[in-house]
Amino acid sequence: MAVGRHAFDASRWTLIETAFQPIIDINTGNVFGYEALMRGHDKVGFSDPLAALDEAESTGQLFGLEQMMERLALGAFAALPNRAQATLFLNLDARLIPDGLLLVEGLLELLKARGVLPSSVCFEFSERFDNSAYPQLAALISYMRKCGFKLAIDDFGVGHSEMRLLCDHVVDYVKIDRHFISDADRTLRKRHFVKSVVTMAHMLGARVIAEGIETEEELAACRDLGVDMAQGWLIARPMADVSRWQPRLENFPDSRLSPAAPQSLDDILIRKQIEVLPTVYENDPIDTVFELFRRNPRQAYFPVLNANNEPRGVIHEYSLKSYIYQPFGRDLLKNKAYERTISHFMEPTPVVSITSTVDDLMGIFADVADASCLVVVEDMRYAGVVSAASLVKAMTEKQLKTAQDQNPLTGLPGNHAIRAFMNTAAASKGDDVRYFCYCDFDAFKPFNDAYGFHIGDHAISLFAALMRRHFLLGNHFLGHVGGDDFFVGVIGGTRDELTETLDRLRADFSDDVAALYPSDDRARGYITGHDRSGVKTIFPLMRCSIGVVELPAGTVVDEMGSVSTRIAGLKTKAKESRVGLVFEQLSETI
């Protein structure tokens, strides 16, 4: 049953306005779109936009108010100088789902009059109410996609039905709620959540927008976790005239936003393997696909784009074979009464950013077993595809290059890579704190002498595995100096958070390495052996001591010799301390 509506009293809402908040590509800083937001609610007696919407719904004015807001937003959007490449994000109140088809038809007329394509508009399904409670939802989503509109799940993580929406329907964007973005740079649990959402969304062909970013540290954390786009007060507050907005890119904390940033190995390898296949558009005639397959007989699929050159999925030859080979099949597809377009045969496919790592892409392919390819986007537009075979080539080449400076026992980068990381991080003028952590086993030599190199290698491999487990997320570097010496480099975060991680790493190592001792030595809690002077000594069970050199934000180190001197002293202090963990801060520019 349709939502109750009364004749719209425009005079009641005449002071309502619309404002735009920019949404940017998190890797380039380029504007991708604008979310339309209600403003002027206070002028008509409401504390916030939600109160105005609730009042409109209770008086049967919600449909009319929604149409008015769409007209205001579309008028302002159509006047933007860069709107041909931008997307307008419109919020859809779940209470209007029963009247959604009528609302969309009215918007289509407005778009036609303004010369704006439906692919430039994205409907955001708010999670304030349970969208799935409306039986008309599936039909509405199907109609929206058929018309060419894009779809987003708003407030992801705090609503009623977002997981069901993402699972049951093809959506283009997932907007992670501000709750999970706030302090993500300092909260490991939130980073785990964001990374999980990013991985899941990318596998399902959706891109991820972080809402409510307010600090540079949050922006950097989201980018490191693979988020695609950003929105929030750090970028811009909602404004009536976005044509006058000047992006504050100098406030972004990472040089990767600069076009002059050096290419990483992953970036080079992925670009090398990208294949730029011919594409079709979702509203192209079906003959377009037949012609592509005829000209490319060895190609089994082609990417499908919308009018804004954003990927929507792929179309496979096997999806059309039943029509191609049956009598009159092709004529049937071209029959307007049958209403079958390219979008009817399109299948979702994982979409990844060109800034992703080879390992990220490999992980997505492993989790999406039936994926023919990964569609790669650059600045949110189609850049090409990477097939499974091409990705294997990239991974093999990466492994070969990495193996040149990799410890054969632990598989971790060696001294050359460690020095390169330290030099780059220490010379950075960014706004992030940097930590250089040096890990060394206590009483490793007598352990090795007593039980042999084979058991000693077990202890070394065990610690390397624990390092990988405890430093799963975040901006970090793991290295193996040699023997029982390891290195961890961390960029960003707080000392308390790093201390917590290192304490867990050390505790787990002490627990696990104890199992390598014979039961009687383990029960006694020590072994006997000879120190480096040949004197017989009692040695406690092994632990790991860690000395950490902390470079505060803004500290620049041009000469790493001074850092190495500090490290030598720190390792001794850590071994002599009761807790086995010592920090020392370099507060001055060296």
C-alpha cells in the first residue's frame, strides 16, 4: 500500500534549502561527487533534518518534500561546471519505498529536462529504518538499476538491514558510518571492521566511502585500509555553493596524494598486467555485444560500463548463447516488446582500485572462485581488467623480486629493504609518528647450543609467524635482520597502542617458545650453559626484548648513523630491564 500523501503545502517548507558535501577519491583527492543535504530546517522550526522529515511523514507531506528536495538538488547540480564527471548522491527515506516507482518516474522527467543522465545520480538507502520491511524494495531496486541509477547503502554498520541489502542486491557504494571511522587510526578493532567491510564490498563489486572523516589521521588510516572515497569535515563542510570550494590538499597527510609520488612495485606490476578490453554500455543495443564477440572470437566476456565510464559488471558470451543458437533468438532480443538490454545479462564482478596491492587482488580472486576477472578502476573510472592468468604472472614476478632480499628461513625482507624503509620513513616530513622496533631474543645462544640449530630455527620461524599475526593491519614493515634479530617499522598510531601490540607479541612468544624446551627444563624454568666468556651460567627460558626508537611527527632524520647508535644502547637497556620493552624518543631534528 502506498504511503499516505496529502496535497503538498509548499509554503510550509519554502525556507528549506539544499547543500552539497563533496566526496573525494581518497587516493587522488579528485572530487567524485556530492551528497545533497537538507538545510534551512531551523528556519521552519526543526532542530535537525530528521525532525523535519518525521514531521513531513506524520502529516502526509513526505513525498512532496522529497520531490522538492530533489528539484533543488538537481537544479544546483546541473549548474555545476564539472557535473558531467560527478555523481549526485540523494538520500531516499525508507518510508517512501512503497511510492518509490512514482518518485523515480518524476525524477526521470526532471533529469531529462536538465540534461542529466541517470548514471550521474546515486540513491542512498538510509539505514535509519528497516528497508527490508517493505515488500516493494526488490522491485524498486530492479527498476532503479534498469533506469541506470546507482545505489549506495548509507550508514553501513549501524542499521537494520544493510547486510541483507549488500548480499541480496547489486549496489555500487557502501558508506561506512562515522562511528567506525572516528579514531580508526588509534583503534585496532575499528580498523579490523573497516578492512573487513572493504574486502567484502570489493569482492561484491562495490566501492567503499568513509563517512565523517574529521582528522588527517583518520583519512590516512582509511586509505591504508583500502577505502576508495572519503567524505567529512576534513574535506569540506556542507555548502550551498560548491563551485567556490577550494580543496585543501595540503592538509592531507600522505605524499601519495601527489601525482609525483614514486610508483610502488605493486603499482608497476599491476599496470603491466592490465588489459584494456573493449567495453559496452549498459543501455547499448544488444547488437553491440554480438558485434564485439564476432570481432573478438577468443574473448569470452567484456566489461559493462555506465554512461560515466564506471564499471557495472561484465557480460559473458555464455549468457547469450541460448539466444544466439535458437531459432529467432537474436530477433527476440532485439524486439522492443521483449525489453531485454545488456543490463539484463550483466553479472557483477569484483572492482578494485589501481592502487591495490598484488596480494589484495590475489586474495579477492581466491575468495570469489567464479570471477572471470577483476575490473580495475583509476580515479573511479574504468582502467582495464586483470585476469587470473595475468595476476599469477604479477604475483610470480613480485615473489622473484622480493626473494632477492628475503631471508630464506622466515620469508621476511632483509637488511637492504630494512634500510630502505628506515631511510624513507626517517626523512619524511609527514604528520605521522614513526616507530623503529628492534627485537632480539634473550638467551638464544645457549638455547641453540643446548638443543641444536634445527630447534633454534624453529624458534626463529615461530617469532616471524607471530609478527605477521600481530601486525596484520596498519601501515607497517616487518623485516629479519638475521639470526634472532628482527625489525618492525610502524607509521602512525599511539605509543600505548603499539605497546599493547608488542606486549602481546612478546607474551605469545614466551608461551609458545617454552614448548620447544624439554619438559624437565621447562618445569625448572632455566637451563645451564656457557656465556660468551666460556663461564658456566644459568639462563632463564627465552624471551624477546624490544627497543623502540620513536620519531615524533615532524622530526626529520637525514643521517641514520645517529639512529643506529641509539639502537645499540636501546637493545642493551631492553635486555637489562625487567619488562623487556624500552622506548626512546628522538624529539629534535637531526
